[in-house]
Amino acid sequence: MASERECFDLSGPLHLTSIDWQNTQHQRSVAACLVQGVYVVERDRQEEREALAPPWWEFFHFKLLYKLVDDDGPSIFGDGPSIFGAIYEFNSPVEGIPRFVIAFRGTLRTKRTILRDFRLNLQVLLNRLHQEPSFKIAMQAVRKMVDAVGDSNVWLAGHSLGSAMAMLAGKTMASNGIFLKSFLFNPPFVSAPIERIKDKRVKHGLRIAGSVITAGLTLAMKAKQQPQQRSHSEENPFTTLSAWFPSLFVNPADDICSEYIGYFEHRHTMQDIGAEAIERIATQHSIVDLLMRATEKQPAPEPPILHLIPSANLTVNLTPSRGFKEAHGIQQWWRDDLQLQSEVHEYR
């Protein structure tokens, strides 16, 4: 996914002279800055410069406890592993304040990381991120932290590629009944950007047709399953995840994440026209993934599609953006002058 932009100030959003941890806007700003800290700490490493990263967490009274490093061997440039995430600890644990935040950066377009990050982005597109060494490192860190301090004391945060990492970690924990508070900035939605179509009739028509085809393919593939496979598939992991409400932050001018707007809105549309049963099936599956599996003679069971989630707190930034970089950038999410629209979507 697209890279971050340089920060406008080394100490973050100066309007937050004090933090109200019950204020969701403050929580959003802090989480975004901690993600920015991961970007900057990796740039510090690459450029071998005086550390510019610490203000991004020290400003909010966190300390960098541990760096998450991709140990997948040296890259083509011989630079070695890169820092893709960080575990932050709050200096003075207080009720209502996260003791630990695990944050993940997105793509850095520098020669030392671009190939590694491109590979991870490709794995997101192919729904294979769970196979990557960096995700396994991230998942191990999340599990260890939750085991040590409890789920209420751990928050997840990520931007772009990093939000895909955080989402997959959150979904994995939620599938086991552990629901972590999560801040997912510009999370990638692997789909054609239908949301950018201006004609609402065309847009809704495409979505309805897509839902009908997706539901039909899903039912057809289930009918071909062996009895033992069908019995196992009745344990619906999508429904299991419905009690987890990650916070998604998207911008309608960002084609990487904007489809989440239509994804949740379409559920209401299908309900209004009496096609809720079709959408309950379609919303769990990707038509591209189904078509690929349909061409296989013996399609193997696949993990749930990364970007499809049953429930969420969706926040849309309606503030006009000056191009794609600004619409996709992490820096927008710590500002205090945004036009935001928020809605809770619950899967029933």
C-alpha cells in the first residue's frame, strides 16, 4: 500500500496538551502518532541519523518497549531485517489507559524496504499474509502480551499494510474469544473501487449483481463439498467474529480503503429490498477468491478473507483531500479539524 508522508511536526499534534482517554478523538490521534513512530524509527535506522522517532511516543508518555523486526534474511540490497512494528508501554498505568499498544507501519518507499513491503502487499492481495514470517512474529508478540497482561490492557494500531497486519492479528484473537481494541487506519479492501462511481444506480446495481453472483457461487461450492467438509464448514468463523468491533478509519478519496464505505452501506440496501439472506452469505466471501477456487479440481479449505469483517466502528473522513497521498496518509488522523462521520455496524 502507499507510503506515509513526512510528519509536519516532530512532536505530533500540539493541540493535545492533555489527553482525555475517554475521548475517542484523542484515542484516534494518539494511536495514529504511535503508528507514525514506527515509520520514523525505521527511517532513523535506514538513514543512520540522530533519532527523530522518540517524540512520537514520549509526547504521550509512552516508552518504546520492543521493536518488531522482520527476520526474513537480508534483502537484495543487503541491509538486513527491517522494523515493521513496535510495542509501546504507558509510563504510568492508569485505569482506562492502555498499558500497551502494538503498532504496525505501512509501506516505506525506500530502496531498503520497498521489495519486502511489496511482497507483503502482494500477500495481502492474495489473502496469504498469514503465511509471512513478519505476521508470525507479530502474532507471537500479540499473544505473549495478552497472556501476560490481559486483553483489556492491549491495543492494536496500524496504517495501510500495517492495518492489514493489525486486522489479521485482531481477527485471529477474536476467533478465540479475545477482542482487542483496534485502530485500523486506511485498511486495504481488496476489490474494484466501486465506491468511486458517481451514478448511484450504477453503483448499487453492480453491488447487487455482485452479491447475487457471490452467494450463488458460495452455495454451489458448498453443495460440492464432501459430507465431512460440509459439517466442518457449518462452524461459521464469520459469525464468531461478530462481537469484535475494530475501529476503521477510511477516506472516500482513497481507493485502497474507500470500498469499506460501500461494503457496510450495501448491507442496509440489501435489507431494505428484502435480500438480506443473500447478503448474509455474500458479505462473507470474495467473488475473486471463489472464482479462483472454482477452477481448482479439489479446492483446499481457505482462511477467511482478510478484509471482510462482520462488525466495525466505521469513521469516514469527509474533509476534502489534496490528492491521493493526503487521502491515504497517516497524518490526517491526528488532526483536530476533520469532518468525520462515524457509524457502528453490527452483524446480526
